[in-house]
Amino acid sequence: MSPQAQIVTIAWFPLVLLLFNQFQPRTAIIISFIGGILFLPQSAGFKLPMIPDYTGDIATCYGIILGIFLFDFKRLSRFKAGWVDLPMSIWCICPAFSSLSNDLGVYDALTETFEQTAKWGFPYFIGRLYLSNLAGLKELAITIVKGGLIYIPFCLWEARMSPQLHYTIYGYYAHSSGISQAMRDGGWRPMVFMEHGLVVALWMMTAALVALWLWKANTLETIWDIPFVWAVVALIIATIIIKSAGAYLYLTYGAIVLAGIKWKRLRLPLLLLILGIILYLVLAATGIFKGDEIVSWAANLFNPDRADSLAFRFKNEMLLGAKAREKLIFGWGGWGRSRIIEENWEGELVDITVTDSLWIISFGINGLVGLISLTASMLLPVICFGWFSYPVKTWFNSKVAPAAVFSVVLSLYMLNCLVNGHYVPIYPMISGGLSGLILSKEHLSLTSRAAKPKPANGQSRHKRRKLSPTNRLF
């Protein structure tokens, strides 16, 4: 890391507190959180005793937590956990059981638990506190769209000139491979200030899908005095320019879900996505899944290079899955114990596997408990939102639309976790917001307003329109 990267990381802490001083807490949190994701340097910061190191996304969470203590402690004191928080709670504490079951000691159990809690629990908890209503999720959705628009010039520049912004400003490449993995089809896949080009693609896909959904729901007419439809077009084009087959697939499927709900009131594409994710995890974790059909499909749909990459991942996951099943319940714990180490031809011990997917990383380190709790923490809020709280006919109501698109975004993120292992804290934050929305019972007020009897026939047309909340809701 470089001195300027260290300075920016350290300066981010007081900057977050300054935002709390200038804005309402929720606005300050959203701006600082997304700003940290977009612009903080990678792998910069410093070590702290006993607690997770002050780096990147965790640095932002530290600043936000302190800001809540200083500026909005009453909200913190009113927090009450609910049943929907159980999967995330288990995911945060299961590293302790993984360490203890492998005789790694109490210190390792505590440090691993603190780190997992800081990475996943803090964003989730912040979302529970401040995004647990439709207004909060709407503000987050609009800020995500703005963040995507801000990133477009950087993506265009790097797509033409190569991913050099992180190196130019912070003095080193964000990824250990430099820009070797950024070459795509005679051009470049942008990385900007994120860990990898795939993370940028995932972010831009999310911004594009959120913008598309808000546009179709008439949530916004303009953004920064620009017609909102142009923002949608710009984000979709930027997502295409990034050259990520996964982003293309996720955006296309998200659009299919949107179309099915918008015109047919049909949640089947979303249901199939969730069931497909769960089925894949069951088959892969038990060792039944081989992946030959998917590799052949990828070769026909995209190109042989992408198919070979997918085949390589499936091969490694089969090897790693077999080892993970040796410690099925709580996994192998940390320190690379879940990897496969063998002697090479020179007699040296080397790691012969590559962990690309978040699911296999979780399965190997934290076992079945970790894999189930992680999956449930992301998908349970989606299921509760879409099938028990908000009828599908409300999903394009301008107030409900941001929460609806976030349920689709979370499902697509879990789909991405089947093939990639990049951690992006905005998704556990969204999960926390949706979980809080479910517990808030805000949907009951919408339902009760929609269920009020229609006015008598003798009332005027003007009064009938005014007194009928159904018109406003649907």
C-alpha cells in the first residue's frame, strides 16, 4: 500500500463523522457507505488488536457505528432483534464453533467471529436500523443509481485506456494480478477503485436494474435534472461496455423477472431463481453436481474461454467440496485448512485448488452451518417480502418498487456467489433493510388502506378519486 492510500483510509473516518454532522443520520450513512465502496483504496489501513483491521469497507462501518453512538444513540437503544435476524446471527458467530471444533483456540474463535461480524453483521445491522421502511429503501435505491452514474465516466475511461485509476491515484494495483485479468476481447474490463472488474460489473448491473425498475414504476421522473429514462439507458450501456458475461446474464434475468411481474403479475421467474440456487447448493454440497451440461451451454452461449473458466471452477469445487464434507457441520476453520495441499514434483507443499466461489469458501471454512446461515440470511428476506408481506400487485407501486427490486437484486447476488467469491457489503446492508421492513409491519397499513370500502355512488368523481387509496396504491 502507499502513503496516499493510507491517508485516504484514515481521513475517511472523520469524513463519515462530518457527514453525520451535516445530514440526517440515514442520509449520512447511505452516502458514506456507498462512497466507501466506490472510492476507498483496496488493502489499505492498519491492524488493530483483537478486532478486525481498519481497512476498506470495515473502516466505513467503524465510522458509521461511532457516528450512530455520537449523533443518534436513541435509535440504537430502541433496536429490537427479531426472528428474521437469526440466520445472520448464526452466520456471524459460527466461526467460533468452527475454530473450537478444530482445536484452534479461544483467541482464534474470538478474532474470526469479530471479523465475520464486522464484514457481514455490521452492514446488516446498519440496514436493520436505518433502512427498515419503504422510505429508507427508496433513498438507498436512488443513491445507488447516482453512484452508478458517477462511475460511468471512470468505467468508460478504463475501458478505453486500461484499468489504471487505482494505480495512478493510490500507487498500486487493487488486485494482486495487476490488470492481467482485465483483458477482454481485445479491450479492457474496468476495475476503477474496486477489488476486481467482476465487482465493478456486479455494481453497475445492480445500479442498472434498480434504475430500470424505478423507471417502470414511475418512482422518479428526473435525476439531477436529467430525464430518468436517460439514466436508465446510460447505466445499461455502461454495464454492456464492462464486458462481463455474468453481468449480462444477471441483468437479462432481472429484466425477465421485471417483465413477468409488471405485465403478468407472475413471480415464477423469481421463484425459479431462488429454487435453482437452493437446488444447486444441495447438489454441489452433497457432491452430486458435475456441471458438464452447464459448461456446454456456456460454450455455446458465450465463448470457449468463458466455458473453460467455468469448467475450471467446477473442477476445483468438486475437490474442495469433498474435503469440506470431511468436516461437514462446522467446517475446517481458517488458516487455509479447507484447501487441498499436496507435494509438487520438487517435493514442495503447494495449494492445488483455487477458491473462486463464495459458497465453497463458506462451506469449507464454516461447514454446513455456515453455508445454510449465509444463504438464509440473503434469501429469507426475499421470500418473506415477496410471498408473505407484499402482494405482487404492489411491486410496481412507486413506494414499494425500491424494496421489490432489492429482493431481486439479493437473489441475483446469491446467484453470483455460486461462481464468484467477491464480498460486497451493500448486499448484507440491503438484506438488513428488507428484514427490518418485514418486521415493521408497514405492509399492513398499505393493505388496510387498500381495503377501505369504496365511496357511495352519489359522491362526486373528484371526491371518489381523492377518497380511494386503492388508486394511489395500485
